[in-house]
Amino acid sequence: MTIDERRPSLRRFLRRLAATEAELDAERLQRESAECGATLAGHCRRGEIVSVSGRLRTVVYCPRTNLPTLEADLYDGSDVVTLIWLGRRRIAGIEPGRQLTARGRIALRDERKVIYNPHYELETR
């Protein structure tokens, strides 16, 4: 093995040594998302039907008078996609810290990426 072949692993080692815990977590989430064939949230565009995979950061019930919603922020290490279930107060298994894959059409609400009533699968990782 030449010294040039060892440089990428040395660079990678030094970068990991200097990285924060949040940066390492984001890299891991992006790697896992790519491995399961999902689109990175940072690459999603309005109108696309996508599959995104990541960890739920927050889950909030929004009791509106006309249509209550359950909203969850899914983070995959590159960006956040807000999952919105219309007319739901809670869903079993949808809680902060859970890993899941969601499918649906990307929309924009207040300049944030959202998927309304996504199809989802809870991960066992």
C-alpha cells in the first residue's frame, strides 16, 4: 500500500477526530438514508414523490378548530421534512427519536418541506 492509498483513510480519521457529535450523527443518518435507497431531504424539491428516511426530532399535536394535525420533523442529516397527518391526535409509534421511512409528495409550507398524510414504515434500527 502506497502512502497515497493511505491518505483518504488518514484524512477521514482526522476529520472524524475533529468533528462534533452532531456532525458525526448527521453523517451516519445520511449514510443510512442512502443505504436504504431513500432520497436525501436536502435534495427533495416541491412536487416530487419521494421516499425519505431518518429520525423524528419532534412530534407535536396542533389542535386547530377546523382541522387538527399531528406534525413530526424528520431529520436525515441533510435537512428536515415535516410530516403532517391531517385529523390525527396521535399515532402509535410516532414519537421523538424513532427511525422511520416516509413516502409522499413534497410540498412547501412557510418555506419548509412537508409531506401531507405520508405512508410510513417504522424502522427497527
